[in-house]
Amino acid sequence: MIKKSIDYMRVSAHYYFTDTVKKINYDEMISKLKEILGDINLYRLDKYHLTYSELKILNHISIAYLQKGNNFEAIEILKQLVTNRKKLKISIHEEIEIIPLLLCNISSMLINSKKYDEAYDYAKKALKISNEYGASIELPEIHLNIARCINKLEKDKEKVNIFILRGFHCANALGRRTNNRKKNC
């Protein structure tokens, strides 16, 4: 498990600190991350008792699939992880960190796929879990996703502003810069 974590950090560092002008080869990134995982079938993740490190690797694989334009594969990987979360070999502290992240990422990916109803449901689940545990670093993004969904679904437009403000305040509380964000709504 420690070797997987170290290998994962090396691959992540290589791709995340790569010169942004240079185009990232997502196929190569996926291949290296899969190699670190070993014999794990991405389409049958319910068979495994995954660790925190493996969850992070799978999250990055799904993001790489998304960057390649393979939204379906990206979403399905993450959906399997949250659906089978009782089989995960993670501590409560790791669960507090990773589950809202996975739900938020699913929501973001579904928004990019214009599946706003489903994205809204996943964002609400992420918010519920974050509130149950009392904290989540993903709260700003979760609130933004809810606002984006409400805006697209033409629900209560006043709620859009409320969720944007909540996200803004959460980001400020976490010390994140909010003035560099692109307008998403």
C-alpha cells in the first residue's frame, strides 16, 4: 500500500507540475495510474475492498478520462466507488475527506454532460454527508454545483444566489481565493 502511495505521488507530481504549455498525454497518465493499481478491473470495482490510496488513484483516472472526453467512463468509475462505499477499507477520517470529493466530482461531471437532475441529486448527497460530518473542503464546489443545477433546471432562482453566497463564504472560510474563478452559472 505504501508503494502504491509513493508511485501515485510520483505520477501525480509529474503530470501536475508539467509545464502547462505542454499538452498532457492523458492516455499515458491513465496507463501509468492503472499500472500502479495492478489487477483492478475498472468496470467491476464492487469486487474489491479498496484503500484510500486506491480511491485517490481511481479519482485521478476518472478525471483523466473526463479530460480525454470520455465522460461515461469517468462518471461510472466514481459511481461504483460511492455505491460500494461500505466495502471500502478506509478510516472514518478518510471517508470524511474522500466521499464528499467523489460525490462532488460526479456532480461536476454530470453537469458537464448536461445531466442536471442527476448532478443535483449527487451534489445534494455530498452536501448532506458534509453536513453530517461537520466539515468538507469540497463545500464551496458542492454549493456551486447545486447553484449551477438549480439555474439550469429553472427551479427557484433566488436559491441560486443563496448557494453561490454559501459557496463563496465557505471558500473564504477555507482561505481559498474566489476572485479567480470562472463564471459557471
